[in-house]
Amino acid sequence: MDVDGYLRFVLALIFVIGLIGLFALLLRRYGPGMTGMVPRRRGQERRLQIVEVATIDARRRLVLVKRDECEHLILLGANSELLIESSAVSQGRQKGPGC
């Protein structure tokens, strides 16, 4: 193979990697996981956050989830989920309605 063959190979490889990247971006933006979701506008604060995750063992994790001003402690297992504590108040804040 001469230099021309190697150059064609490298350019073809760059082109294919670029197509894969473009397809991944399009799938992330318009993919099947996006159906039914409401897009968030810029500057709008998120309502749902994962505050902390603690690994118990290889199959179980404790997850502290914050929704609005309420926190929920959830035990996630391989085949199950268990709500440990609900309506916990965020640090330094009063308990709001609907927690």
C-alpha cells in the first residue's frame, strides 16, 4: 500500500466516526426515550435531584431524592424498590404542603 491508500483509509475512518457521533447526538436529542417528556426551558430550575447515593452492597443502594422541597429516601435493589422515608424536610426549611 502506498501513501494514497493510507490517506484514503484514515479519511474514511474519520468520516465513519463522524457519522456515528452525529447519529448518537440525533438519537440522544430525538430518540425513543424522549417521547412524552416535557423539555426544560433555559433558566428554569429543576424540580428533581439526586442528592446522595450510598452503596450498601453489590446489589443494593440507598438513594436520597429531592423533589421540590421534599426529600425521599429510597432503597434500590436488583429486583425491587422500597421507600424507606418520605416527606423528609430539606435542611433548614419548613415542611411544605404536598410532601
